[in-house]
Amino acid sequence: MNTLKTKILIADDDPVYREVGRDALEHAGFAVTAVCDGAQAIAALVAEKFHAAAVDLTMPEADGIAVISTARADGPNVNTPIVVITGHDEASAVERAYNAGATSFLTKPINWLLFTHHMNFILRNGQLETQLREATQAAAFLSDLKGQMLCALAREFQAPIKTIYGFAELVRREVYGPLAPASYRELVLDMGTAAHKLNSSFLKLMDLGNALNEQLDIKNEVIAVRETLRDLLISISDEAERRRVHVVSTVDIPSTLALRADRVLFIQAVRAVLANAVRLAPRNSQVFVHAWVDENDGLKIAASDTGPAIAASLLAEITNRSRNEPNVPMIDTQTREVGMKIAKVLTEAHQGSIDAHSDGENSNIVRINLPASRLSFFEPEPRTPQPAAKAQDKRLAEISAALAQDPRVRFAKADAPAMAARQLSEDKAAVRDRIPPHSNPG
């Protein structure tokens, strides 16, 4: 499989070191961005995520310490491994670099054969640190959200259970009372609806149990994204048909795109979003599903429906941002809340995020975002011609060669313009013969 190229930043005001370093890393297969001063290095680290950086300690505009401090303060490269390159080997320079957040230290003159190996070494260490950090964050996040999600599920169970209890009590009191048969029929329908909601809640509880149990041991499998999304769309088709909801899907993803993720958890996260949209969409309406990939921002999977609006408080909680919007009156609040929280847990376990938007009237959009660092591409399998096709092509080539040597064919080719002219003349004469002569009226 051909992975996306590892991106490395080189910052050095010495053109020799800068260009030789670039050539060495590009020869090793890395994508290299080279800059000549500290200001350009800071701008690059603020604007773009790099897998590693090699920074000279002494540069114009801003020194290496300022570059490292800026990267560590905020932005996409807070945890990016940074190698400091300098001609100073005194202890004070080393200490200042490490205190600022440097990962390792190299002194000039540099052994360029060892330089590439050193960069590979810190990249491997960086990957291990990232995996450890991700596991720690996943466990902490799981602990924080476990109580909230269980409370949301408990609230969702309350409505159907109260309906069942209420019906039982009504039957006990009024079975021989004044209620008409039509009223009983309505109550029975309410019972059926309550039973369906209760079953749905149990399914969500099972999803939550899987999420809580499996999130602590997230596998890194290679998933064919397009094929997996196709299976997910098929899996919700029965529910959509039952509710008379038409699912319109647009999957702008190459067939070779792969995602590094836990297959079970990824499927649960996407299914939670899609099922929410289908379940809450009005009957005879449409749910739109759109999936696409951005080179810098990663994989996007969005679902939109025209069901009950998403409350502002839930929007703020799911998207982790403060909102001052008033709460919108909602129907089936807990149903949407549980599904979105399950999707949030599973998505953030893969360093992703969820965006949600609701205009309060007729449009709800929930989007899963997964980082580009988890994407790669399969090598397309070469298409080999079938034996029968090969034999047919060979036979056609033989026939073409034989025709090329046939003198009759060569004569026909040479005489084709004259034959066409004669045919045109004959056609014109035939047309003239069919037209009656023109006569003036007396």
C-alpha cells in the first residue's frame, strides 16, 4: 500500500545545509518544505501540520528557540518532533533548546548519511508517543462521557416505559369503564410505538456497551472507505424503507482510499449518525449523505435531515464550542442526543471530531471529520487482459496485416476519391430526371 508522504520542514539560513538536507530527505522518500529564516519557519509551522522538523538554532528574523516555542504554544505542530541543528555544542545552547521543546539535537558539520537515519528514528519515536497519547486521551475521554451517555440513555428509556405503565394502569381501572373501542385502539397503537422505542433504546445500549468496552483497545486496521460506506448505506436501507425516507447518497471518494481505524468502532460511529438522520426524518422526506476527502483536512462524512432541530446545548456539547443561541423546542431530544454522543465518543477515539448545525426549522447537518494522518491509498491492481481477449486482439492484428498486403485493398484506397465523385454525379443526374420541366402559365 502506498501511504501519503511524510512531510518534514527544514529551516536553515545556510543554503548549503538547507539544500543538501532537502536532497537527502527527498531521496529517502519524504516531502520536504525548506525555508531560509525563522519567520518563514514559524509561518509554515502555524499554517500546516508536519510530521517532523529540523531547525537551525541561529537564523535571521527569529532564532530556533522562538520557532520551537511558537510551535509548542499552539497550532497543528504542538507535538511534532523537532530536531535542533546548530554549530554550537555548549551546554547552555542544548539546555535552552530542550527547555523550549526540542526533541533532539544535532551539531554541525552534519554526517548526512546519519542525518536521514536520525530523522527516521525520531519519526518512529514520535509515532509511539502519539499512540500512547491517543490511548491516554481516549481513556480519559471515555471516563468523562460515560456518565453523561448513561444518563441520556436512562432518560430515553423513561418515555416508552411510562407509556407501558400508563396503559397497564388504564386497563386496570377502565376496562369496564366509559372508554370507547376507538380510544383503546389509539392506546394500543401508542403501546406499539413505545415498544419500538424501547427496542431502539436497547440497541443503542448495546452500541454504547461495545463502545465503552472496545474503545480502550482500539485496533488500527486498514479499511477500504468506499466499500465500507456502501455497506453502511445498505444496512440502513430497511429502516429508511420502513419509514418511507429516501436516502440520497453522494460518495466523492476514490476506490483506492483507505482509513487506518478500528473497523467496528468506525462503523458504529457512522451508523449512529446515519441512523439518527433516518430515524428522525419525517415520513416521505429525504436524507442526504455526502462523503468526500480533503488532502489537508481528511475524510468528511455528513448526513442531513429535516427532522426535529438539534438543541443549542447539544450542539455546543458535541462540537466542543460555546454557543449563545437559545434552545430550540425539540421532539425526541434524547433519541438524537444518544446517537450523537455515541458517534462523538467513537470519532474522537480516532482523533476526529464532529460538527453539527441546525437552523431550527428544516435542516440538521451532522458531519464526522477524520484526520488526513489516518488516510492512505491502496495500489490499484493492474488489469491484465483475459486470454480470450489477447487471442482476439492477435487475430485482428493478423487480419489487418493481411489486408494491408492485399492489392485490391490498396487499389480501393487509392481510387476512393474518384469513386465518390462518380457516385455524387450519378445521384445528381437521378434527381434531375425526377423533377418535371417548369412551364409558364398561359
